Amino acid sequence: MKGKSTLTFTGILLAMAALILVIILGLGNEQHLGIVNIRQGLDLQGGVSILYEANIPNPSSADMDAANNLLRNRLDTRGYTDATTAQEGARQIRVDIPGVDDAEAAVAQIGATAMLTFTDQFGNVLLTGANVARANAAVSANHAGVPEIVVNLEFDSEGTQLFADATRANLGGPIMIWMDDEMISSPTVQSVITDGTAIITGNFTNETASLLATQIRQGSLPFELRVESMNRVGARLGADALRYSVIAGIIGIILLLVFLLVAYRTLGIAADMALILDGTLFLLIISGLGITMSLPGIAGLILSIGMATDANIVIFERIREEVASGKTLRAAVRTGYRRALPAVLDSNITTLIAGFVLFWMGTGPIMGFAQMLIIGIILSMFTSLIIGRIVVTCLINMGVIKPSHILSQKQKDALEASNGKEPVSDLEERPFVQKRKIYFAVSAAIIATGIIVAAIQTATGNGPFDLDVEFSGGTSFTIDIGQSFDNSDIEAIVREITGESAPQVQAILGTNEVLIRTTRVEPEIRLALIDAFTERYNLTDDDFTYSAVSPAVSAQMRRDAMLAIVLASVFMLVYISLRFRDVKKGASAVFAQLHDALVVLCVYVIFRVPLNYAFIAVMLTTIGYSINATIIIFDRIRENRSRLPKIGTESLINVSVTQTLRRTLFSTLSSFMVVLVLWIVGVPAIREFTLPIMVGLLFGAYSSVCLSGSAWYMLKGGKKDKA
């Protein structure tokens, strides 16, 4: 057995070494699957910046919004989820695509206009988007006089005749509406329509009707989008952002591996191997699939690392408990994995549900975050439940892991004193439920402070949040410096004039130009910036161009994000309620999520952390950690109800939270140290990104330990009941 285990363990080490070499060196001349081929976001590496312009002088705002949404949708479908689009001035749209060197190839791939066609069921084209004059959502009375939400269409003169012919030929059948290769609607022709107007019905909501109308407008734009300029641009966070982030990540991972070795000694070897394999496979997959690594992606990676670490900690804590109860090491491993499995699966499946909902409903950076999260969770379950167990078994058979390595001295003493019975320490309880009023008061005070600060900021004209240009829009400058320059010098000037902590500054590669985006639109600020750069670099008015810029995180994207988060919470509530057969547990878990989200929101308000596109990823990361920790506790409550049928609900919660407290602290600490190193080593924008994540980690643990069980207790009315 020892020899076979040694061979298996050696084989796993060799396979890991081979995978690490692949990620470092890649395969072939183009280094496929190599780390150098991981696509990095605009914030970390830069990419291309393409400026489109409408070929008519005064396009309507609705048409420009439709064109913006068209480009956004095309970017998402082609995998550029971290690209940004923003309107500049009245006629232009700037598209920034990360990790791309060839701007012309990107333009060819994205295209400039959509192809909208109306076809019959045999695929024959009846008319095109060029014949659509207007499309909008509306409310109309149906044949029974009941108001319903519909989509109104109007056609031009040519389209009126073509649509009349089409409805006459397809009466009683469908006319399918296609956007490029995607069918977006298939209404049935109920009558011949000759007046050039049509109504599409179909159980619409306001959102779905508006979406269909927007898609039709996208394919019927009365203008073309022409490429005005194409440039390669540097990283938004500066040239040092990627280097410092990599250094911080390496230091953080090393600290995490050392921590697991110190905390679990020889068991920590298995955890470290599982984490190294998890990280290596993660990098191989995102390199092979071309997924972009940006700040939201880093947030998803951090959450994935936390989930992988937590799975190992949950398992090892259960093994530790089983050894402490007097079982042999092999029996403790079997029982520990069996008892840990429901908690690990429940926490990961719940977060995985959220990931799929976010990917399905989200756009842009939300999709990027969801991709990272889904990949990370699947890998963490594979490495912790399968590879980790194989390694643990091998190490036991090889004589590396011994019971004395697992138990603390206190546990050893308790085991000896128990004479084979379950140690008393296993039933230790701390008065979490009894102190619930204190915990709720602390949370209420923090949230109230955030509300008061937001009210003061609003009253003074600053607004409750410090909105980044991606959320608020502002002014875009292109400046020809005329000489080589350092991004940090440009940033310092912009910060001093505008008062912004992290302005967007991107070098236009291959030139001496720089692209600056700021939230400030006041003429005096614009003139002050021009004067400052003119004095510093001896420039003239001809070296400056500027225009108003719309938010890169559009209202539609914000609505999609909020809807995705709400739906994800609903699905998690349903899963938890069904899994634990208790809707009150589901409600308590969602309450803890809401609490943590509000606390992190208060951090943005109180410390004036800029609200940018990474904000959504931060909130999702916080929610993910919160639900994971809460489910571990509820799973232990469910188990203890069977093991301890005579115990009251109050003691049941206290015992369960106490038993899982070490796991909660270790899991939080392991993720916190990784983020803390990023905060210490990273550039200013990275620090602004990691600060609320650190707070979210701490309060995710706090709400799980101090609030979730008490919330469930209060919903039960404080009665002894089945869990």
C-alpha cells in the first residue's frame, strides 16, 4: 500500500510540474496555454481604442443609444466582456477593447452596423432594417379592451408596401425578425397590414418590450458608424499596475500556503498541492479560452481562491473533529469527507447558481466576473474533493500524516480524559444568540453612519457617492504632449486640478499623446487642466482636443446588474430553502447578504472610494463570501439537530456557530491576507479596489457568525423547533 501510494503521489507531483511548465512556457512557438497569452484588461495592460462617428450631422440621442448598445452587444458576443463603450460628444462613440494589438482586425470583427431582416418561415428575406422608420415600446388595448405592453413599428414608404405584401403572403403564419444570425422575435401575422404600422404582442414586460424595440432600432439606424481613429492605448491603471499586482499575488499566495502548513501541518501539504493545482488549471483554462483578466476578473479569482481554501479548511476541520472524538486516522478521513461533503457542495452550488445567473443576465464586466467565478468554483470542488482526498490518502499510507499532527494539545488532553466518549469541548457553546441585540446594534450604527454621511454629502452638493467617470460620464481629453512622458506625472497634474483620486490616464502607444477621462465638466476645470499642461509641457491650443463623454457603465448595464443580483439572490433563497427544508434559513442567509452589501456600500460612502465598474464585482464578491460562510453554519445546525435532539434552538445555534468558528476565522484570514497584500503593494486604484473587499470579507464572517443564526432564531420566534 505504501509503495502504491508513493507512486501515486509522485505521479501527481510530476503532473503538476508538467502543467506548471505549460503555463510558464506555453506550447509551440505561439506559446498556447501559456501565461503570456492570458488576455489582460484595459485596466492592467491596455488594448485598442476605436473612435466611431455617425456619418450624419445631428443623430438623435435615442439612435446614438441604440448604436452604443449595438456595439456593446457585439463585444459581449465576441468575448470582449471587459471592453467599454461610451458616447463622446453628439456623434461619436469610443470603444476600448483590452488585450488587442491589431485595431483594424478588431474593427473588422466588431463591424459597424447591424443587419436586421424580416423573413418568412422558409428564410426568404421580406424586408430589412433599412425599411423601419420607428420602433418603441407602448401600452395598447387588446381586442378585449385590456391594456397590454406591446412594441410599435412604423415603416417607410418602401417598407409599407413590402410589409403589406409580406403580411398578405404569410397571413396566419410567423414573420421572423433576425438581428445578424439571432432571431429576436417571431410574431404571428393576424391580419394584412397596409398602413405601414404594426403592433407586436406577446406577454411583454416593460423591460422585454423596450429591449426588443432597442434591438430593432439598432438594425434600422439611419446612419453608418465610420471609424474616425484607431489607436493602441496603455493600461488605465498605469504601466506599473500589472507588475505590482503580480508581485502582490505571488506574495499573497505564498503567505496562504505557509499559513495552511502552519495551521494544519502535514494535512496542509495536501491543501497546498490542491491550491497550486487549482491555480494552475485556472490559468490554463482562462489562457486557452481567451477570457480577459481585469479587476472584476481578479475579484472573481479572489473569491474562487477563497472557496477552494474554504473547502479544504471545512474538510480538515471535520477530520480534526473525528480524530478528536477517538476515531482512527483512516476512519476519521472517511467520516470527515463524508460529513464535510454536504456543506462543501451546498456552499459551492449556491454560489455557482449565482454565477450562472450573473453570466446569463449580466453584460460587460459582470459576465467577466461570472466566467471567472464559475470556472473557479468547478475547479475548487474538483481539486479539494477529489485530488485533495487522493493526496491525503497517499500521505497517510506513506506515514507522513499522523494523528499527533492533527490534534492540538487541548484536544489530546480532552480525548484522554473522555475515555472514548465524545469530548466535552465538542459541545462548547458561546452566547452568540444571547448577545444578538449588541451585534444588531453595531450593524445598525455602521449603516446609520453611512446614511448620515451620504445625507451630508448630498446636502453639500457632492452627492452620496464619488462617482468615477465610468458611472457619471464627464470630459475626455486627448493631448499631444510632443515628447516622452511618464503616466504618473500626468496623473499627478490631473489629480491636483480635478481633485479625483484615480483619474483615467492612458498613453496612446506609438505616439506622444495621452487620453484622459475625468468626471469634471466645468469650464473652469477644463481651462485649468489646459493651462497646467501647457505650462508643464510648453503646448499650444492645437495640442488639445476634448469632448463630453457618457458613462461607460450605462443605465442599461446598471439595470442588468441589479436585476442579475436580485435574481441570483432569489435563486439562492429558493435553493437554500429547499435544501434545508426551511424558508426561514433561506431568508436569514439573504438577510446576511443584504447586511454585508449595505456595509460595503457604507465604505464607499464614508471613505469616498470611487464608484467604478469594479464596484459591481466587489459587491458580488462580498455576497459570495457571505453566503458561503452562512451555509456552512446552517449545515452544522442541521447535522447537530440529528445528533443532539434534546438541545434547545438557542443552544443549538450557539454550539453550531462555536464548532464552525475556527473554520470561519481561518477561511476569512486566508482570503484576507491575499487581499491585504494587494492593498499594500498595489497602485492607488488597486488599493481603492481591495479596501471594500477586505471590509466585505470581515463583515461576511461577522454576519455569518453573529447575525445569520440569530436572524433565523428570531424568525422562528425563539421556539424549540426542528432545524
